[in-house]
Amino acid sequence: MDDGDTLRDLVRSAREALDRLGRARVACPADVDRFDWSADLLDELARVALQVAEAAATLAGERDADVDARARDLATAIVRRRNDALTPLRLATGRVAVRS
């Protein structure tokens, strides 16, 4: 999959997916625990931030400490936002969950 057009299409698709996510009206499915669902999705989004830095390093042919640091900062901010946003939900359900 080293074809330049294929890589370009993958990157474009990823950007378009994130754009759609940003515009989506998101609702937790009725049969799913909202805390777990939200926490899992935000955790995945934090992992995406780290994977963007990995992809950039692969495409550029070298790592960039600034890109890596900014990706870690973004991932940390997303996880912090998850914790802040979901703490009231966790307390309302009477659950205490430890997330890493």
C-alpha cells in the first residue's frame, strides 16, 4: 500500500471522517451504558491524536519532537476532558470507575 494515491486517499478519508464526526449529532444507543460508551469513544479519539503523529513521522520519514509533544498534549487534553465531562455522569449513576 505504498502507492501515493492510496495514501493520499487514506489521509483524505480520515480527515473527512473527523470532519463528519465534528458535525454529527451524537447520541448514545439506548441499550448501551452512556458512561462506558462516551469514555470508550473519547479514549479512541485520544489514541487517534497519537496515531496522527505516528503517521506524520512515517510520511515525513522522521520523527519530530514538536509534533510528538503536541500529539501527546492533545491526547492528554482529550482524556482530561473525558474525565471532567463524565465525572458528573459517573457520580449520578453511583459508579466509580478507574480509567487509565
